[in-house]
Amino acid sequence: MTTHCELSSRAALCRQLARREPNSKTYWLAEAENWLRLSREPIHPVRIGTEDPFEQFLGLIEQRAGPS
């Protein structure tokens, strides 16, 4: 999962690239704003279905193992 710190770091990197590449400054600043916006939003874990992913994994292992 991506953390707020990682998103903020990506924004900082884009700002550095904007200083290093004046011809692409607008692009890099726009990218920095996008990453910064994402860093301000709450991060929600992704779940497939209603069952816990770890429980799904254990169920797959049981299916492959067959009858005990």
C-alpha cells in the first residue's frame, strides 16, 4: 500500500525535476500537485469481496491441499 509519506516524496521529486528541467517545468509542477493532492486524501485499503484477503489465501491453500 502506498503511504502518505511516499506520495509526498513523489511530489518533492517532481518539484526537483521542475527546477532541473526548465523546458518541462509546467509538466513536473502539475505532477507534483497531483501527488500532493493524493497525499492529502485518506488511504483506504483495497478489499476484494467481504472476506479478509488473508482468509481468502488460507482458503486457497486448503483447497489445494485436498481432503485431510
